[in-house]
Amino acid sequence: MSRFSSLFLSLSILVLLSGCSNQSGLSLSSSNTRTNSAVAKEHILGAGTLTFVEFADTECPYSKEYHLMLEAFMPEFEGKIRWQYKHFPLNQHMKKATLEAEALECAGEQEKFWQYTHALFARTPSNNQLPETDLFILAKELNLDEEQFNTCIASATYNEQVKNHLKQAQAQGANGTPFSLLVDEQGNVLETFDGLYFEEELREIFVKHLQNE
């Protein structure tokens, strides 16, 4: 292998494993082989026999990069693989990312979960830099009922749901974002994705499991 090839391979591995590490010092359980709770009837986009479950922190720059890539990539597997989103606010972003996760859920009350999620990831500079006021500006831009949205945020309606998603991620062995699972209809975890993956790598893995059905 040439020196250039070795360098390219090393850089590829580095990018593949890139992600935001959880700085909480929590002791996380080992990965499970089943996750019925991971595919609850929550926010699922598209249809298919398999489900790609994305656990993300809205203030992690790697989650931002990954989510925006998935927004363009996942329609390629429409009718074959569903896309589910779950919250995994990391300790270093806990306050802001938790509030933003609750905002996503409040938008979901008005059937705008995915629109709001895509817009927030596109807007945030990451690393706790998104002004809290932007959450309400986004709601207005998406024509949400602002009074309902504001009340939902103020009452922390979905705080427990966000915590539950975080626990689900930890139960699968997650210690950073992005973190994702490919799950079959029976709740079996077929693949675990820890960190960033390229489109080509996801495509190869998706096709492999679709062919095995």
C-alpha cells in the first residue's frame, strides 16, 4: 500500500468514527440485540420493512452534518427503509439540546416535526450557539400556532419523553452522537452505526440487509 493510500485510509477511518463524545461520565450498558422500544410509534418518516433509527443531539456539529446528509439520502430507500428520529442530548449540550428536543416535539404536536427538525439542524451553528429566540422564530416561519407552541415549551411537556429517548440510546451502548440503528420488523438490531458514515457505506449496508430479507 502506498503512503498516499495509507494516509487516505487513515483519514477515512477518522471521518467514519467522527462524532460528539458524551462527557457525562455515565456508565452505559452494553449493546442489546433487540430493541422493541426503539421503534415505538413516534416520529417515523416513510415506509418500509426496516427502520433506520437516528439518535441525535441538535447541538452536536456531527449530528448536524449527518442529519442534513440523511435528509437528502433517505428518500433513495423510500418504501424499503423507514427513518425514525430520537433525541440524545449529550451532557455538554444538555440544557440547550434538551430544550431544542422539546421544541421539536412541540412542533410535532402540530404535524410539523420533520419540517422543524430539518430547519433547526440547518439553522444551528452547533455547540450551544443557537439563540433560544430562534426556536420561536422557526415556529413562526413554519406557520405554527405560536401560542400553542409557546405554551408547550413553557410547560416542558415532552421533557420525560426526551429523557426516555436518552435512556434508550444508553441501553444500546451509545456514548456519543450521531448514533444509529438499523432495526427489522421484529425489533432485532441488524446494524449499529457509531459516528458518521458516508452515503456509500450506508447504501452498501442497507442494500445488503434488504437482499437478506
